[in-house]
Amino acid sequence: MNSFTFHRATGVDDAVRETTRHTGAAYIGGGTNLIDLMKENVMRPSYLVSVAKLPLAAIEALPDGGLRLGAMATNADTAWHEDVKSRYPLLNQAILAGASPQLRNAATNGGNLMQRTRCLYFYDLATPCNKREPGTGCSAIGGFNRIHAIFGASDQCIATHPSDMCVALAALAPTVRVSGPDGERSIAFDDFHRLPGDQPEKDNNLRPGELIISLDLPAKGFSKNFSYLKLRDRQSYAFALISVAAGLELDGTTITDARLALGGVAHKPWRDQEAEQLLIGQPATVETFARVAAQVVSTAVGQGSNDFKIELARRAVVRALKQAAEGSQQATDVFQNSNP
Amino acid sequence: MSTTNYIGQATSRVDGPAKVSGAATYSAEVHLPNLAYGYVVSSPIARGKITKIHADEVLALPGVIQVFSHENVPSVAWLDKKHQDQVAPGGSPFRALQSPEIQFSQQPVAMVMAESFELARYAASLLRIEYEQEAHETNLETQRAKGYEPGKGKTGYQPPPPPRGNPDKAWEQAAHRMEAEYVHGTQHHNPMELFSTTVDWHGEGKITAYDKTQGVFNVKNYLVGVFGLNKDDVRVVNHFVGGGFGSGLRPQYSVYLAVLAALELRRPVRLTLTRAQMFSFGHRPQPLQYVKLGTNPDGSLAALQHHVLHETSHFEEYTENIVTWSGMLYQCDNVKLGYQVAPLDVFTPLDMRAPGAASGSIALEIAMDEMAYEAGIDPLELRLRSYAERDQNQDKPFSSKKLRDCYHQGAAKFGWEKRTMAPGSMREGNMLVGWGVGGGVWDATQKKSAAKASITADGKLTVLSGSGENGAGTYTIMTQIAAETLGLPLEAVTYQLGDTDQPEAPLQGGSWTAASVGTAVQSVCQDLAGKILKLAQKQADSPLQDAKFEDVEFLNGQIRLRADHSQSVVIRDVLQSSGEAKIEADGSTTPNMPKQSQYSLHSHNVVFVEVKVDEDLGTVHVTRVVNAIAAGRILNQKTARSQVLGSVVWGIGMALMEETVIDHKFGRYMNHNFAEYHVPVNADIRDIDVIFVDEEDDIVNPLGVKGIGEVGMLGVTAAVANAIYHATGKRVRDLPITIDKLL
Amino acid sequence: MSEQTTPASGGAVAAPPPVGTVRLTINGTAHEVQLAPWTTLLDALREYLHLTGTKKGCDHGQCGACTVLVNGTRINSCLTLAVMHEDDDITTIEGLGSEDNLSALQQAFVDHDAFQCGYCTPGQICSAQGLINEGKAHSEHDIREMMSGNLCRCGAYVGILAAVQEVVNKK
């Protein structure tokens, strides 16, 4: 871990000002990802601006019927919030499928968006990595890339975004409210994270000094028909190989609205709006889901050790949509109800 | 008063309150003033040499004390022999910071010393080192041709026995046969406690090292040899080990570096490795295993061949017993076993829980399942048809073997008779259900051990033997043995371990501690009992006046005549009236070789596993396990059960998730952390039943114990793999069986 | 939460951060410790306050051995800086009960042999206490899942489940 100055921000303005005027400054919320990366020397901010205790932890109703999630609310407080549980159960399930109770208690909503890839090469200074040190090369291409991207990768980076929460958010499509040197602005969730392209060092589209203030969820929460399905190497406390967030609105058996996003597959939470359009107007049947799933993976590209993810993603999409349509078993763990 | 017959009871751990309250202190938790902190810098390359170390850049930082590297560390003992610990394989042990040569990725190349841990870590991150890289080779697949039969370098290694019968012809002519290659991932021990050493410096060449180790004497002898210290000036202490599983059998570079720093800096030092560095010193090797089996028309084994190749390092020749067990678990007259190693640019492998047997039993027991399906015989029945009544490897009878009882009791508990043979035939809703079986055999070993017992006039007994407590329950079972032998309440007994000032005990490994240290503890306590009896007999009008030692028993705080329980004395009264402040006994015990050498001494087990598999998604859950074990006498039902439960967790991990992945481009283990090296979590584990079958054995040792730390792991992994085959019809021979292999 | 800071290879060597007084309330006792901001709560407890019941198993939030309660909520003390907790009420294993006066949870761990080597145990117990405080775990499945942030390499999960379940059921 490098040497840094610690500053406890007194307000959002102070935080933004301090971060803007110090080169190498970074915000710290819960710290669960940043401190990890600092210990690995992957990130070396010279000035830490603590925003954890800013009054940004409220979860409150919005006039348009939506729900505002404060950026400094913890993942746990968000997941267990009554309004989240009842109106956005997909988000509740996705958050609880991620990390561990301890981490969720410390990690903030803003921080969840900011968490960085788990790419093994990104984390290990002994190996070249374009995301960590632009221009050095991508070791994951042709390397051990079991946990890497099948969508939207570039020849410079095949890393994935590791969040579960963000997959549900991608489906629910909130706006991300940020405050920066030029004031506040809102970013559509789908525009927040980015694909690696030729700038894999950039995870998102935040401008220098910008601080996430809140996530504003729209009114529609898909609370009746949803599923968050997470497939991983052990039953808990592991990053997703594939995860699927699905939300459906049904009129009888006809799909009237649909949301579909995948995790563990791309540099950003991977919402597939074409697939959503394909679902709308169709009967909620396995045949429909299979057709849509085939469409979802039609653009997937394997990297060797992650080739299996293409087929796994296809199957997971079918299962998640099926679970969502059934509206009964919203199990993130397929064994949850199997052996009481 | 409840009885003092403690052996075999489910006594709660005597060190339990210390462990659950945070009072138990581990090697990094000794508080010393003026501590200097070390932080190791690890090599990013697998082979080459260091050309320059820019130490002056970090030495300029206030609070940085020193940067140790090959450029400035003092020379140590020249002879390899001085560096070879008790369980070193043949070859030339790795010597940290003694040469610019890089022999494996993550090799320690420097150690930064600073006034705080954080500063040492920071300085280490800044240290620039230049390397000249050379081509490395870490892929065993490409080195198959380099395999050779190793020598007998390592303690405990038994080369496979010569072939018996005509294994090739018998296989060719067998009624049914199978052949297949099996492989499982490289594993790292990953005890929860990081390797750490705190060294107290008492003056020129005098130290106490608080080290994470499974053998304080092994470490002490190593330090004395390597640094040329006076053996009276070196003390090694370890009261609690936060898990070992074999990783602490050999002195690791952490203790070497910490002691080196303390001697050089002439002050106390603490060095703790990082979790990533826990992947830098020894692992369970990745064996390529080839098995051929054939059966006679009656389903008995006609032929068995098992050949293994695994890696070693370029500097040591690591060996483990992988194939030997295959020659003795089943009756078979035509057997050929082969064993080879090939050197790679990695650190030397290191014994890891049930070394050899854990790997060998995977191949053999999956092969047996394949054989059962080839022959159309129930997998358990197949095993019964080749039940070995005698150890054919050694051509000796077993001292005891209740494996048949394991089969029957385990199968009954599991409900095996309800199994239908065809793969995919046991569905439950959306889930495919599979039942599998596997098992194994492990050595029952007794090693020379010493102990000392002393009792004071107030009736408090203290027993010392420099063994270890890594979770196996050493404190508890030794307390039970001592208390029962002298008929004292547990509360009156203190057992102390983990200190080279105590009588010497063997390394804590091989499942031999209960048998070895237990026998020594029992023996010195019996000697002490004899002395107490003599004191009792000196008393006027002693009711035990003419009794011989065999005529009395020590029970419930009394000595009484076996023939007439009314004739008794209270032990504490005897001690108080004797005028002696303290009575002592010490000595050592060794195995009764003339008796033992006539027999094959082994423990056995069988494991039944149920899995549920999601057919579409390939997710597997082990929902039920029954592990039946024949391991002689069980000293403590509670701690023994826990050891077996843990073994099952290990077996499940090995089957489904554990694997250290090496990127051959870098010759480097890449998933060197707990996020990506997956060990089972609580949610992975469901119902586990443990059965200890009754097995009396007065040959293995006076206590009749065989040890249970390793045998419980055998067969678990294969049983999971076999259950997955039964559920899905997919035979996976490349473990761990991750989701991608079942799509 | 701003743009990523990537490490500069080589570059000027920055001086270590200065040490200052950090006020921590631990197990009901106020402490003043001289710390630099780069000291984690875990290292502050172990190396500066000699409260070594809290364990370091990975130092990266991947094992749970360092779990402590902050204002009654369980977190990984390795992934938080001590300076971030000046206003907090911190409870460690030492604050839950002592060797001679075990809490119900600690006693349940002993009774069910919910550990072997004991190294992950303080973290398991603090985590279980946090689970109880949260009040979200009701079934066996819930407990297993919500205790999955604590690795036990000895594999004592069966006993851990039994111990936690016993105390949860008594509530």
C-alpha cells in the first residue's frame, strides 16, 4: 500500500473540491474494493477523500414513483430496505447473491458501481495488463480466462465487471446522479459503465472529480415476475461465472415488458435490449425463452477457457426467464428449495 | 463424582474456551517490544536471475531498517545436509536470498525490514529489482517424457512393490476391463493462519522463534544447522497452529528469513507472509494417473495396473505414496504399479493431507466405479468381491481390518440398497440424483516420542511433550489419556505442548500423533502411577501394602485394589502425606517393532455420497455423505468426528472446486488468493454422518489407536465423482468437476 | 469513486504518511492510538492495541477471519482503515466474552465442537453475532448462506451451523 493523505470530506462540495485539486486523489466509501486494490498496489491514490459519512445514505421515495438509493447506503441496508424488498426484489436478490454479509455491510451503492474487475492479471503486478498499465498488453488473451468476457471485449482487454448488484440495476435501468466540478448531472445506468475498446483503463464514463450521489430507480420494479440467477464455482461467496437478471411483465401468458441483463460476461453489466424487444408480445414459454437465449449468445465470442460460458449463458437465460415467468421460485441458488 | 474413564468420551476441547474467546495466541501474536517488521518481495518470473536490486531508493525512507537480499545476507551452512529437515526430500533444499538465481515464480528475492508492518509493506512495493529472464517449463503435459523413477530420498516414501502375477496378460484376458487416465488440480494447503514467525532476540546468537510449524523440533534442528547456532541457544515455540494440513511439516522460508533478520539486526523480528505468498512454498502435486482394471467372470479383480507421473522441482526430488495403496486395498493377484516424477520450474511439492493416498484413491476408486459399470455389478458389491483379507504388497496379515463392517454399516446408514444402477435413473423433481461410493486405506504409524509428567502435592498433574495443536485436538486427547491413567479429574490435568524445552515429540503429521505422543503420555503417567503406588504403600496400614502395580487401578481420584474396591486410598492424601512437593516421571516410547513388523498396520474407510445435479446448468450439490471408518480405538468421539467432518469437506473441495491454476506463459500460479482459489464455504456443506466402527487392535500400539486425520478424506472425492456419473452419465476424469465439465 | 488511479512504475518515492492520534472505542473502552492513515482497523487491533483475538487470514476480505462488529454490524476489519472509525463502537471477540466467562454463542461453539484449529473461530463467532443482530436468518439454509463469508479450512461447518442454530433458536 502506498503513502497517502486522508481527508474526511465535510460535504459533497468539499469532497469534489478536494478530489479535483489533488492529483492522484480518489474517493473512498466503504473501501472494500479500493483498500484491497491498494494492498495489491494495483491502485495507488495519493490522496483519499472519505465520503462514507456524508449524508448520502438515505433511501427515499421519488415524486415520479421511483426510489432513490443514496450512494452511501450500504449494500446490505439497500437489500433489506422494505421498499427494495417489496418493489425491487430483483435488486434485493442480486445484492444478497454477491460477496458476503460482512462485505455487504461495509460496501456502498456508489462503491458497488465503482468496483473493478477480478481479472487475475489485473490483480497481479507480475503480469502485463492494459487496464492496470495501458500499453503493456493483455495477459488474459491466450491465458487463463475462465472468468473473462464473452461480449463486447476488445483486443486490448477481456475483463469483466464483477458486480451482482449492477446486473440487477442494468435490468432496472436507474439513472446515476453524480456531482462534479461542473455541478450535478444524471447518467443513464446503461451509459455509466463502458466497454474496454482501446481505453481499457477506463471502467466508466465518469469525468474527473465526479462523485456518485444516488441511484434513482424508475417506478417499474418487475416485482411480480423476476429472477436473479447466479452460477458460480461454489454455493456462496464467489463471483459469478454467469448471472442473469430477468424481469417480465405479463398479461396472462403474454409478455408485455421485459428486461434482461447478464453478469460475468462483459466489461460492463450486459443488458440486452434486442432480446428484451424479442420477448415483448411473445408467449411466456420455454420455446420463446430458448429462441431469445439463442439470440442473446449469437454475438458471444469465447476466449478459450471461457468458451463454456456461451452455452452456460444460453441455458441460464432460459432458466432465469422461466423462473421469472413462473413468479414462484426466485432462487439465486438453484438448490435453495431442493432439500429442506 | 463422575468416572475418570475419559478415553473414548466425547469430551469438549480443553482448549476450546481459549480458542473461542481469542485468548489462544498464534505465532504472529506474541507481543514483544522493539519489534522490527519484515515483508517479503517475491519474484515475478519463474526462471532467470536477479541483475540489480535498487535497495538504496527504499533505504532512504525514514523507518526502513534494511533490505535483505542475496547481495548482503551472511552466508549460511554450506552443506545441503544442514538445510535438510526431517522430512526433506532428496536434493538441495531451497535457500532463500542466497543466490541471484530464480528457480520458481514467487521465489522470495528480498525482505524489507522496517519499524512498522505498513512501512515494510510500502517499501517492498517500491523496491525495484531487475531480472534477466530465462525460458521456464511448468507444464507437466509437455514433460511426460522426462519422467523417471525417483530414488528413496524422502522419509516415509515406499517405492511401489515389484509387479506380482502377470498383470498384462491378466488384463488382456479379463472378462471385463477398463482403462483411463485421471488428473486432478494442483492444490495448496491454505491453512487459515498465514505463515508467520516472531523471533525474540536474547543476545548474540540466542533466540526464541515463535513459528507456525507442525514440528518445533524439526524447526529447531534446522535453525541450528543452517545458522550454526548452539543448540542450547535456540528455542522454538508454538502453542497453537492455525491449521497445517502438511504445510508446516517443513521449516518454511519465513522462519529462515525471520531468524536471519533477528540475528543480523540484533532485535526482535516479526515476519508474516501474505496470502498470495502462501502459494509460494509447496503444494499437492498434479498427478497424471493411468489405471487399468480387469475382472474375472465372478466379478473379482483379475488385473490391476496403476501408473503415476507428477512433478517435482529442479532442486529437490519430492515423492509421495500414490500407487502403493492400490496394491493392498483389494485382493488381486496380478498387479503392476508404476511411479515417476519429472522436474519443473516450480517449488518442490509438499505433503498435503493424506499425501499420495488422497490422489491415488481418486484414480483407483473412480476406476473401480468404471469397472463396476463395465462388469454390470453394483460398485459396493464389486469391492466386496475383491475384499483383501491380507496385505498382498507386504504379504502380511492386517493387525486388524474392519473394512467389511464399514461397508455394511455405512451402506445401511446411507440406504445404499435403494440405489438403482443406471445413470440418470434417480431423479428428484428437476434434479438428477446420484449416489456414489469410494474408500481408502492409510498407514497406522507410531513414532518415537518422549513425555514428562509431574504431580504436585495438591494433586495437580502436568504433562509435557513437545507436540503440536493444529486442530486435531492434541491438548484434549492427551489430557484425557493422562487423566484416565492416573484416575484424576480432567480439571486437575494440564497438558503442555509446542516448545523445544519440552521432551521431544515427532512432527504433527501422518495421523500418528495420537498413537505416538499418546503412548508416551500414557507410559510416563503409568510410571508416575507406579511411584505414587510406592508412596501409598509406604503409609502405615496401607490397604495396598502388598499389591503389585497390576493389582490396582487408578480411578476417580483413588487407587484401589482391582479385586476389592473397598480397599482404596485417595491419591491426594497419599501425595500430601508423602512429604514430597512434586513427583516426576519421564521417558520415551518406541513402537514394538518385533511385534508390529509381522503385521500390516492400516486404517480403512468407505464413503457414500449423494449429489444432486441440475441437468441444464451443471450445478452440483453434495447433499448427503456417510463416512464409515475403521481406525482402531477412538480417543475422543467429538474431536475425532470433527476431524472426519473436515476431511469430508476437503474431499468435496477437491472434487468440485479446488485447483491452483498455473499460467504456463508466466510459469506462475495465477489464482493465488481466497477469492479465486475456492475452498468450500458453509453453504456448500450439508449432512455428513460419521461412523466409527468398532476395531480392537493391541498390535498397533498400547492404546490401540490408528489415527484419523487423513483416512477420513480418502474416497470422498472419488465418491463425489462417481455420484455425479450416476446422476448424469458423465464420467469426468479431470478434477475438480466444475460447472463447465457437466454442460 | 473517481477515475482510476493506476500505479506509476518507478517515479518519485513519497515519504511515509505522518502518524496522528486516532481515537477508537473498542469493547466499551476508549483508546488513543498513534496511527498513520494507512493502518487498517485489523492491524490497529493486532499490532497497536495487542487485541490479537481478531485474526488475519487473507488481509483482502476473502476469508472473514478478521470479522468484528462496528456499531453491532459485522464487517471485515482488514478492508477498512482505522481512521474511518473514530466515531464508531467497535466490538471484537474479546468483547463478547472471556475464557472464564463465555457468551452463549462462544459456549455453543465449544459444545458443538464448531472449530478445530481455532484460527477462523473468533471471526466466525463475531460473524454469527452479527447474523443474530441482523435477525434475517431463520432457516438452516439462511444460516449456511449468511455464514458463508467465513471460511473454515478445517471444515467445521457442520458444527458451526449447529452452534449458530442453537443460539438463533433460543432468541
